[in-house]
Amino acid sequence: MIDVLKARSTTPGCHERVHLNSAGAALMSEGVLAAQVGMLNLEAEIGGYEAADEMQSQIDGIHHSVAALLHTSADHIALVDSATTAWNLAFHSIPLEPGDQVLTAEVEYGANYVGLLKAAKDHGIEIVVVPSDADGVLDVDALQARIGPRTKLISITHVPTNGGLINPAAEIGAVATEHQVPYLLDACQSAGQLQLDVDELQCDFLVASGRKWLRGPRGTGFLYASPTILTTTEPPIIDHDGAPWVAPDRYELRADARRFETWENNYAALLGLGVAIDEALALGLDVIEYHVTTMAELLRTKLDDAGLETFDLGRAKSGLVTTVVPGMEAAEVKDALRAEDINVSVSAPGSTLLDFVRRDLPSLVRISPHYYNTEHELDVAVAALAALAR
């Protein structure tokens, strides 16, 4: 079990407000904050290069922390500045030609989908959207049926940004492995709230952000690259760190996933990410997953009891909860709650457009409790929403 009071005591943001926006940016702990401030102070005192040299063992340890989170080795981890950067590095490393097909889901994240649209415009690829089943998750049988000789990539969001659905990532991975099709998994909303094992997921690439459920700093992300994908792809962008310049006319890619990294980094932020992941590992991702999903289900029950509709699909659901207040725009609701020191977010159509169009959804109020939240805080938020609805 998680000691919620202890978690709150080491989380400064819990003291003055109800923060229910972990799907956007969760609250950092004192330890995460201290790691960043300590590195910034060291850089100011002795210089940036010198500080990096002094902290090199801790910096190298970040790769091992991410690897432990994903149950893999550090050789398969690259540290970057965002999940979007990681996704683009992964996606654009896959050779695609006119007529090649990329399979994706109806709940694909907006940043990823516009990347697919640009590839369709620039390179003539075909985007194939796999339909959802009756529960709203990707239909694995439909995926199986749509794979053919032109299928060059399966690109799926594990947990969509606009609700509690969890796509069957491991089942998708089994299909990808069966057909030897590269598989890119966006784990932005699952890393830090759900248990992730890349061997079980059978993904070739996994990308995620540090600022969401992992409780890390903004401007951090990471990429996992499988042993197979490292032998068959090259990063679309390189520098002399990931690809050392060994002769006047030749470079050599690093053998590991750090080929996707560049030399320049915000080490203060990355050290904060490492601490955030270590803290999650110390608690146990199984314990965090149970707490988050239990709190989210309790919140859905409380919203239903208050007469407020929820819009979350799926069989098992994640920590993202979506609702509306009749007669109010979601942005108005967010602003009204913020005035009462309650933080929520908005899922707008452009974040997951195919799903919004398919279900004819308005902008949604997104509420995402973490393990540092209490049932009392859920009651406060639901009461505020119910008051707006009256």
C-alpha cells in the first residue's frame, strides 16, 4: 500500500491546491525538485561542462532507471526532450515509400497522427485506421486482417489522451511479431501509472514523457529501441555523439539506442527524471497502478452519483476520467475550477480527432488523480463540478 500522507508531505504542490491533472503534468516531489536545483547550482558554481563531468555517474544512471521501468537493459534506452521528439525519431527511422501502409488506431494522439498525415503528403504512404471493437479498444482481429505486404509499421497509442481506455498493447505486439512488422508504441499516458514490460509488449519502439504519471520535469522524455530495430534502422537525425565521426568521409553509428540522442542535454531536468523514476520504482508500479485505477474508478462512481456523465471507454480503464458540465465549455469549467484551486485539464477534439468525430464528442473535462490524491479531494472536485452544473 502507498502511504498517501507521506507522499503528500514530500509533494509541495499538494499543500495549497487539489491537483487532478497528472495526465497533463503531475506534481513533482521534493526529491525531483532538489535534483534539478542541485544540478543548476553546480553548473552556476563550477561551469556546465564541469558539472556534467562531476555528475557523469548519476547521468549514466538515468538510462538504467528507465531500463528498469521497462524491464530491459540500458543499451536500449535513449533520453530526449519530449515524447514527441522520441516518436518522430522512431517514426522517421522507418524507411517508407509511396504506397507503404502504416496501421494505427481510432484513438491515435494528435501529434502522432499529424506526423502520419505529413508522411502521407510528402512520401505517399497510406494511413490505415484499424476500427475499434464494441468496448472501444483496437480490434485485434481487424488489425490482423489488415496486415499485408505493404504494411511497414504499426503505430499505436497505448492509453489515449481523451479518456480511460487502454489499448491491448501486448496483443497488438504479438500480431506485429507474427508478421514481422515494426511496432511503435506511444506510452505517454501509461508510463508511470501502468506496469510496462517491453518483452511482454513485443514493441520495437516505445516512447514516453517524463512530466505525466512519472512525476518528472517538463522537457524530458525517452525512447526504447529493440535489439532488432537497432540492426535495421538509422536515426533520421544524428550528430557526432550518436554517430562518431571516425574518418573524413565516414561516421559510425553507436551500437546502442544512444544513437538517437544528441550531445546537448538539459542535465538538470534529466537528473530530475531519474529521481522521479527511481521513486516510482521504489513504490512499485504494481502498487501505483492499483492505486491510480482504483481512485479513477471511485471518481467515475462519484461523478455518476452527482448526475455527471463520463465518457471513458474500454474494458479495464486507466487513471484518465472525462466528463462535461452541461451548458458550459470544457475550458470554462477548467478556469472555474482553477479559481477554486482545483486543477483539471481539457481534452479538445484536435487531441484525438478521429475518436471525437466518431463519437460526436464535445471538448471534455479531463480529471486524472494520482497516488498522492485523496478521496476527500475527489469529493471537493465533484462538488465543485456539481455546483457548476446546477
